[in-house]
Amino acid sequence: MSGILFACDLDNTLLYSLKHLPEDIKKVCVEYYQEKPQGFFSERTVELLREVCRKVSFIPVTTRSMEQYRRILWPEGCEPEIALMANGAILLEHGRPDEAWQQASRETVRLCAAELGRLYALLSRQDIYRHCRLVDQMYLFVSCEDEETASVEAARCRELTELDVQVSGRKIYFFPPGIDKGTALDRLRKRFPVREVLCAGDSRIDLPMLRRADTAFVPSGELFRELPEGKGCLCGQKALFAEEFLAKIRN
């Protein structure tokens, strides 16, 4: 592993659905779901990521389940050796789950298992939510019809539980303490020799990781203002976010 670690969120940071990319950008489909195109990189993102992977240790850090992560078809020269899923609770190394890492995460979640079960039983019966799922037994999320509903419901849900309630787009997430990207980054630092950490992310779920970075790349002023002084790097238009921060890392 390189002495420079680049921890990067995936969805809406590096990987986009078709509706989130401008029509005039050349795209590469890297994910299919039920045989339909699902996730895309821009062609420029692929070129830049390939160059970046030769200079630093690229590690995706995502809320995706292991099943969802494994749908990604990484272009040649871009596939990471290590990836973190389930908000950092599961580690894959060369495509294989690290049992010791996962067991430590299970121990973290164990104290909240009853609460996760209670919330799942409660929220899965409510018609306002389109989906209610336990992700790899590590955290819970529900999805709403639209972002406005999710924001309102998240405020209500914070009154129901002491779990960490986060909203991103149409989804509301319920994370046990210790199942966050910042804790995952701390665990990586203990496991691998690292002299510098770069991070990129687009939502509040990424903030625990972004705050621990030596340099954090974000697409919005709102996130930028929540970073330690001198650590944040604001990167232009969200649709071109990946291309901009990858170019900065390459240079």
C-alpha cells in the first residue's frame, strides 16, 4: 500500500446514475441492476482514476451493501485492492471479506441489535416508506418518495431513537455508534502505514471521514464550512466533482 491513502465515497461522488450526469458528458457504464444500466463514470473520471491509482492507495468507503458493491465493474487499472462497505463495517481485500474486521464491527453493533430490530419492525409497517432494509446486519435505512419527505421524517425519527439518524437524498439512515466512515478511517490507519490521508465525499454521512483527512474534497459550501480550517478543498460543480478532485490528486 502507498503511504498516501485516498478514501472516497462512491455514489454521487465518483459514481453517478444517468440522471445525475450532464447529457453531453461521455460516459462509461460500470454497473448493471436487473440487466439494466445503473451506474456510470464519466470517461474522463476513468482516465484520471487510473492515473491516481498509480500514485496513491485508492479505497472506496461506501454505505453500499457487499452485494451492491460487487455489482460495480471496475475499469482496468481502477479496481481497488481494498474497499469498505456498510458505512465502513465490512472490509474486502482482493475481493474477499476480512473476517476479523467484520467480527469487530459485529461486536460494535451487538449493543444496538435490539434497537435496530425494534426500529425495523416499527418502520417497515409504515406506508410512508417505500423500502425499509437492514444492510448486512450493520445498519438500517428507509427510503421516502422524495427528499422533502425524507427531511421531515428524519426529524421525526430522531425523536424515536438514540441511533445516529442521517438523511441523504430520499433515504434516512440509522447507524449504531461506531459504524461511521470516520471510525473506519481510524481503523485503516491502525492497520496500514499511512503518512497522508485524502478524502472525497458529497454528504453529511461522509463528514466523520472528511474531518479526519489531511485534505478533504467536497462539492458544496455547506460541507466545506463544517471542515477544520485549512483542511477542506471546494471542488466546483457537483456534476463534475469527481473529475475536479481526481485532477487535483493526480497533480
